[in-house]
Amino acid sequence: MHPPLTLENHPLCKDVVIALKRCHRDNPWARAWGACNEQKWALDDCLKKQKLFKFRANHAKAKAQQDRLRRRVEKYGHATTNGQFKG
């Protein structure tokens, strides 16, 4: 099962999504018997690559935020003492 195939949500897989939709349009009954399996497998591979790409981008962003927070704590010290704001 794949997520809804909107082109805005899957910019890296645009060509593969269009190919699968075209196959489904051209083979409305035969797709139940595997007429569009090649396009479906290509879509699955592309969605996995897109998910990995997004994961790496989000991971890099989170790492940068953690580094920024770590530098701030090193510079100014901890923001709380025993749960109370130090100010």
C-alpha cells in the first residue's frame, strides 16, 4: 500500500507516479492481475529513496539544532536550577 499519490507530496517521484497513474488509466481491469506491477515496484523503490532523503535532511536539521543548543548551554550555563528558571 502506498500513500496518496499527489505530485506535490512526492516531488522526487513525479515521473514514476505519472507512469503508474497512466498504467492504471490504460488498464483499468488488468491492473488487478499485475499489469502495472513494474510501475508499482518502481514507485515503491522511489518512495523508499524519498523517505531516506527526507530522513537525512531532517536528521541534519535536528543535529544542527542540538549543536546550537549545546553551544548556548556551554556559553551561558544551564537555564534551570532544580527546575527553577535562573534568568
